[in-house]
Amino acid sequence: MVTTRRNGGTLSNPADSKALKEAAADYDMDSISSDQESGNYSDDDSDDGDFDVRKSSVKRRKTATNAKAGNAAKSARRRKDLSLLPTMPLDILYEIFGQLSPKDLISLSRTNKLFRKTLLASTAITVWKAAREECNAPEPSRGFTEPQWSALLFLTFCWSCGAKGVPKVDWYLRRRVCIHCKKNHLVHSDKFKSRFPDYEPEVLNYVTFTHSKLFSFFLCDSKFYWDDDIHPIVEQWRKLQHAVHLGQSGARELFENWKEQRKEHLEYVAKMAQTYEAWYQNMTLNKDSDAADNRKKRLEAVKAKFLDLGYDAVDINRSIFVHSDGISTGTPNVTNAVWSRLRPKLEPAIEAERNRREARELELKIKERVSILDDVYGVYLSSFKPSDRCFCPPAQFLRPLPEVPILDDIATRIAKYQEERRQFAMSTLPETENQAAGSLSLAKNVFTIITTAGLDPSTASLADMDQKDARFVCDNCFSARFKNIYTWRGALLHGPRHFSYTKNPTFTIAPDTLAAEAKTASASIRQSARAWSCNHCHSFIDEADAQTQEFIFEHLKTQHAISDPVITQDYFINEQCQELLEAPYRPSTSVTTSFQCLECPSGKASDHRFTESDVRRHLKNEHNITNPVAHVHFWNHMA
């Protein structure tokens, strides 16, 4: 709605503006009964051309040259606009207008006064009716013209304040009003007396009401009245009642007829409200369905654009969907301008999906080719002695090599690989004990184990460690109740498991009693370990095929006629299964509860036995000793 300025320079009141009054007059809003809907039928979407706004005189002062150029421009534009449309016969105009929707008709009626007069004339009623029927909308309610009814159904502004975005009509009040106006105008039946102390409560029986709450569209049992509907009904009530009090002829009968008409009108409103609400719900479903169809069509149009660019359909289908940004809203017609905005949003996802697909396809092809390489490489390795084959690299090391025949010099390549691995292993070992602090974590673990065993890391050998045969407990394992007992090799294999959260895993020597149990159990652990392979065939070379020592002995006897096998000559430890031979020994839970608190006084409490972690926790909580010392604050009876 256009708002002009007063001569004083202040904005005019929209409610009193000439434009608003013209709009109200054009839609014949006064013809609606006083207790029914009323509104200005204006919309914030109105063009400035709705009303004739006088231009400033300064704007009209132009030079002759400018005026001539302006006239030429206007002449050129006139050939392209619809200025000749009003000169057409009415029957042709009505045929054209009949193709428009009700909302488009309302917008057209605001184009200028000529169109407004044409569309709001009584002869144009068939145009509005055809547009309404095309939308399957119900017939106008009592007191509404076709234009007024179309405005109520299809415009979403508040009929009281003009606010936009009011989604629903209150069919009982036959008004589209916002929550703010509901709060200001609706009167609860219980508060009628306090709001209107001079009005008769009986009047409410003849005023339209709604069951809709102030801040909700859901219905309730309470009755709410629109305050502007109450005043005219009270006025009519008092006028008729006054005539009865004066004893005028036929006044009482007229009063009773008025009451019956009002009751019948309220019943009509309540009945039709259900019809209107059913239409609204159906229209909403159809609107949602149409929106879904539009999204699908828009998606297909965008997909077609990407297909034209050379993208694969499978990549497109996995990347963009009806709810993707730019697809969920908009029309099915994807113009060049729309495409220029959508492509930068959607193309990166399609490119990423294409790259992932190509990577997957390449991986499958690589696996297929590597499988062939595995078979060829396996045939070549079958010529090796099984114990030597364990030190050959996997087939994957051949994959980066150039696409040239590799079997011709594969022995040289394997030897080079083994030498590189040996040099790398040697580089991780420090030359002296003093250099241990700067070595790799794995080398630190070796020196920790040797030092804990009581040997000199600079001179200790494998034979020395085997002769010492110490047993170790990991200090970094969290389960104090189930401490595992490790051999020195088992400790070396176990230490790297803690590298993810500590670079210096530590070990302590296991108590003598537990160490003795672990040594006794070592024989059974080694016997049950599936870590042995035959050195005369390749049947047990893979990790999953390794067997127990007893099984390998039987195999050598039956398959190779060797009754007295020699280790490394007839059979060997499969390096892939080395950890199984060094599996830890787990003592029973009762053995670990051997710690006694020395701070508790003699008696029942002092005789209690703890695990190590429990006794340390007990000393901290009960005796405030944060760093307890063995043999001073607690005693281990198993040591």
C-alpha cells in the first residue's frame, strides 16, 4: 500500500489514508455485516501503481532535449507493454482474466483504477467465480462478495493490522487475524462483564464466537468473541429492546425474529466452519503434493543439466536430492540465470562422488591385478625354503614397481628389500646405554626390559636373557586385579600396545611365587601355541595354517619320515605367530589379594588383604598417604 506524505512532512496514518479508503470502497467492505469480517484488502505486495501518486514539480522540470528523449523512450516502451489491453472488448478481457488465479485477479485489480473498476464491476462476477471454482474453493459465505471471499481465502495478511504471513483463517470469526490482534481483540466469555460492564451478558448469545485460543490454532471448549463484533450487536439489541419498552406495535415480534435470525446465523457459521476447514486441509495437502512434484521436476531438470556437462548419472543420483540446497525451493523451470546460481552449489558434491566412485573402481581393479601378482609371486616363493620364505616381503612391495618384467630380477629386489629392512632395524639401536634416551620407543622398550632384569644393556645377549629367565609385570595395564605375568620376549611384544598413550611403558619383576607359577605354566602355553611350521613343505607357512609343535612333529614323521626332527632344520617358529609362544600367564584372582596395610592398628582391620591398587587407594583415602612405599606402608605376603 502506497503511503504519501502530508504537507507537514510527517507520515499519514495508514488507517486514514485516502488509498486505504479507496481500497475499502472498491472491495465494498461496508457491505459485510457488522459482526462479520472486515479488512482493507490491502497487501504489502502492492505495487506503487495501485494509486495515483502526484509527482514532485522538481521531477517534472526537464530540458527540451530530455523531454524529447523521454518521449521517444516512452514510445519504444509502449510498443512492448500492455497499454492497449484496456481498449479490448470486455468479453475478450473476461476470457483472458478467466485464465488467472484468484490471487492474480486481486493483484491485477490493483494495477490501476481502470482495471480495478473493471474487475470489481458486477459484470465481472463470473470471472471471480470461475477462478474460485478452478481452485475447488467453497462458495462465498453469507455477506461476502466474490472478491472479498477470494481475498479472505488466498491473501495471507492480517485483516486487522495488515501484518503479513498469517497462515490460517478463523472460520468461526471468518477473519484472518494474527496472534497479536487476537490478543488485543478477543474477549473470553468469563471476562465479558469486566471488559464491558455496561453491556448485557445475554447479548453474547447472538454474537459470533470462536473456540480458537489466543496463541494456538487448536480448538477448545471456551468461547472467545471479537470485540468489534460485540458493539453493533449490542446496539441492535438495545434499539429493539427499547422499542419493546416503548410498547411500539410489532416491536416484540420483531425482536424475537431478530433473535431467531441471529441464532440461525450462528448455527450456519458453525456448520460452514467445518466445511471451510476441510477445504483448507485438502488444499494444504494438494499444495504440499504440488510442491513435491515441483521439487522432483526441478531435480530432474538440474540432473539433465549435469548430464549435458558429461557427468555420470550414478554420481549425480548419489549427490543431489529433492532436499538439496537450491532444489527444495523454486520452480521446475531451471533458466540459465537459475542454473548459474545452482551449479556452484551442487557441482562440488558431484565431483567428490565421482572421485570416490573412481577410487573404488580403481581399488577393485588393483585388487584383481594384485591377486594375479600374488599367485605368480606365490609360485616363485615356493622355490624357497619355508623358513627363508618367512623373511621375504609380501607381494604388495612389488606393486609400486614399473610395468616391466620383474621376475627376471626378483631375487635381487628381494635381497635389496631385506637389506633395507635390516639397515632400518639397525638404525633404531643405540650404540651405548647413554644414547637410549634418544632412540625410538621400541628400542627404549628393549633397554627397559634388560635393565629391569638386572643386566647391562650394552653387553647383554639373548642367551643371557634366556638364562636369567625373569618374569615381568606391566605397570601400565589398568587391571590390577588381573595382572599378567610375561616372559622377557612377551614383555617386548606387549610394550608397544601402550605407545598410543605413553612412550615409556615400564615393567617390574614379578613376585617370586607368581614367577614360579608362570614358569611352570610356560611349558603348557608353548605346547598349545599354534606357532610352528614345517621346514620341508609349505603347508603351514601362512599364519592361519600354523600348528602346534606336537602336530608338526607328527606331520614330519608321517609325511617326511623324520622321527627325530631338529629345530630350524626340520621345523621352525613361524615369526607371524611369535606372540602366541610368549602368551602371558594370568594368575588366579585370589593370589593377587596379598597386600596388607601396615598403617592400620593391629586387629581385624589390619588383617584385611588387598590387591596392590586397592591397598594404595586405601592408604590414600584412610591415611592420607599419596606415595606409599612397600615394606613401609604396606606388605606383600606373596613377595
